[in-house]
Amino acid sequence: MSATGVRLPVGRVVALLGSTRARAAVVAQLDDASTRCADGHAHGGLVRVTGPLRGAGLLADVLADGAGVGRGEAALRTAVGFPSLAAHLEAPVDALGAEERAVAALALAALRDPVAVVVDRLPGARRALPALAAGGAAVLVDDADPVAVLAVADAALRVGDDGTVVLEDLALAA
């Protein structure tokens, strides 16, 4: 199987595994415009999170602004779904630590109602990835530390240097 047409499992964290070159090729092939849920709806499409949240102002205001008009309450509910953010909603973004800004970037991505989220090397946010997936998105994580990602992933997308792609379920049998 090639990366074209791969269906990522919704509501799960998928670790992207393979050489740096092979992983980069898969991430580059993702088409932001054609991402769809299983029913064919685009919703928020594909959202890429490549770094911690930056900006001036209070975290609650930055999230509300990023959520769009009339979504302020949704922004706050989403942020509270990420426990490490709940205590920081009234703090200025630039005063937050690296981990909180990384988690805030995930919360902002969740507000876009995405079908899929690609997280690129965001180590401070690894523990928050299941919360993002629980919101109904497929979460694909490309990280330089695959062991750390596998600690929170429940599936893996293995990419060979020849372009072959294999989706593996990592859930343990009960």
C-alpha cells in the first residue's frame, strides 16, 4: 500500500514510524484540501500543528479569537478538555511554559473541528494527544522520538523507504 488513499482511524493517536526521509514524504503527500471523514464530509479538514502557540493576550482570548466568531464558549470548553490548560486560561500566552503553549496549540487545532490533525515534533504536548483524538479527529504524530510517541499511540503507520505504508493496531487485547 502507498501513502495515497490511507485512511487513518478516527479518534485515535497514530505514530508515524520510519526513516526521517520516508516520514517527511508521507507528511508532504497529505492533501489538506481533500481530507474527509468516513462519511465524506470535510468539516475542518486537515490541521497541521507544527509548534507551540504564540501570541500576546490571555490564553482564553487567543483561543476564542482562533475559534472564530461566536465560538468563545466552545473555545473554553475545548481548553478545559486539556487539563493542563484549565488553570491557565486567564494567563498571558507569552507567560506560559513550553508545555502549556504546546498543549494550547493542540486545543486551538481542536477548535477547527478537524477530520485529521498532523502533529509535527511537538514534544511538550505528547500527553495531550489522546484528548485531541477523543474529540473525534484522527491524530497522526511525526516525532523524532518514536518511543515517546508510542507511549501514547494506539496505532502506528509504518512507512518503508520504498514508499510502502502499513497501518498497525497497537491496542492490547483485553
